[in-house]
Amino acid sequence: GGARARTRRRCAAAVADSPPIADEKAYEACDIAFVTASNDEDADYTVLDVTVKDYPGLVRVSAWVLNGLGLRVERAFLETIDADDGTGVKLARNRYFLTDARGQQVEDLHLLELNMQEHCTNCAPSVADLHMDTWRQNNVGICNEEHPEFTLVKIQDENRKPELLLESAATLTAMGYCIHSATYDVSNEEDAPACDIDDLACRGESSVKSSRQTPSGMGAGNVSNARTLVFRITGSYGKLSYQQASGLLYVFGIQLDKQLLLSPL
């Protein structure tokens, strides 16, 4: 009824208006990754060095970035060492020997360094952010507020990617999440995320029909083709936590927006 609609609108607005999860204001402290890339140390490969305070998932993050940039790891030497300041801090010191898709050295070393430093820098969230209910990054929103049992993952598909459903479902399954239901329909900011799969009125059936009618004086080619893919999911212990939502947004960011990695930051 009206209460449900208000909750749906509030959550949809929060997802749209909340700051990206990578906003530096959302963190109390960051361990900066020190990154250098060189084509002078080896005649055949680009040598990439990454040094940062060790943390779980660093190798995965590095691999996602390199994959997103379309680079091949020809050799790699990854180690954990003690910091030389006597604090007992463990440092990850990773060296990669890379080529591009043509088997050549990487041309844009600055872009490689920027992307690796941005993604490998490890930041701790503030206490307030650990209790957030909505998160957003680019065209992906995650919301815990709308449904009492499930986390909603909303993906705006502006370009109608034919592989979106397969890639998204595979990502969620690979990360251990259970998909309880899903919809893929004409984008509707207010209604799409919260609807039951069999609730046609809630899903905007009437708006779908009207949107397919060509307005007077307009050609059919002007009708929007945008779609929204919505999953209702849970993890092992129910709704996603901040850490789980952050990791999922990161993976979707690499998967869905690889082209962003190929442009200067």
C-alpha cells in the first residue's frame, strides 16, 4: 500500500543520492599503496611493483585491475615482509612482469600506476558507514532497507548488454550469494527495486505498456531502451554487510565498467 510505496521511494532515492562507496570522506584512515611501473628494467616486459600494508584480498584486487586493463601477467613474485620500523607491521611486496594483449610492453605506465594505486590502497570505513543501508557505485545500487529479508542489487542496463544477466548471476553465485528472485524490465526508478516477482502492478506493468506507445509527434526510435536488472539476494547470514556490499560493488565495477579503467582517471 502507501507505506510500502513510500519505503520504496525512500530507498530508491537513497541509493541515487548516497555518495559512492569509494568517496574518501567515508573512511577514517587509508594505507596507501606505493606503485611504480617501468619499461627499462626488462627488455620484454613491463615491471610493476606494488608495496602496501598487507591485507586479505590484495592479490585478488590486483588481479582484477590487471584483467580490467587487458594486461597479461607473464611472471609474478609476491611476498610478505616485516616493515623495517620495528612495529611488526607486515608489508606486501609484489612484483609483476606484464605485457599487453599484443604481447608488447605496456604503453601508458602512468595510467597503470594510477589504477593500481587507487584500487590497492586499503581504507578502513568509519563506524557510521558500517551501519549504512544503501550503497552506490556508477550504475549499481545495493539496498538493505526495502525488503525485510533480502538485499536488493539493482543494475541499470542503459546499453542493453546481452551478457548482463549471465555475468551478473555468475558473479553473485561465485561470491556465495543466494538469488531468491530477480526482474529485468523497463527502468523505473521508484518501482522496480522493491517489487515481488509476481506483482505486475508493483513492477510497473501499466507504465511499461504506456512507455511502449509512441508519443504524438515523436518517432518510435526515441522510446528509451534502458532496462533495470534487480536481484534479491542473501549471504550466509542474511542481508549483506558493509564489507560484503563493498566487495560486491568493486567486483561489479570491474565487470561492468572495464572501459572506465582504460581512460585516464
